[in-house]
Amino acid sequence: MAPKHLNCGSKIIEIAAFLAAGIYNDGYNFILQIMNDLQLQIGPHCKQFAETYDAHRKPTTHIVCADKSVAVTRALKRHEKLGKQIKRLY
């Protein structure tokens, strides 16, 4: 969200990080809340886009997190087994 080809101040970077974290945590509904706080009129197409995007985003996020946690658990178990085998050798 922050421009990469222009120098920008720390406040712009802070705002961009805040928006990115909000979108990551709450989806595009977060942007609609900010638009509402700024008293911008939100049209039906904007709300429909946010709902559609968030509906597709959430199931995918849970699948990716589940796959990563399974992989991490397996790696930790392999590491523990290897550590036990090394202790037996010495």
C-alpha cells in the first residue's frame, strides 16, 4: 500500500502497515469501517465486493494455516526423534 518508487514519510509507512494488518486480520470489512469513520458513503457495489472477497478469503486462510501447522508439528517430531537418537549414541 505504500509507494515503493517514491520516498515517503514514516507516517505514510505507519498508515500502510496499519491498513495491511487490518486487512489481514479482518478482511476488506476493515476498510469499509475506516471509510465509514471518515464519513465516506459506501455504495452497494463496495459492500458486495468486500463481502465476496472475505467469503473467499476465510476458508482459504484456515486451510493454509492447518497445512502449515501439520507440517510444523511433523518437523518438530522428526527433530525430537533425531535428538533422542543422537543422545543414545553418546
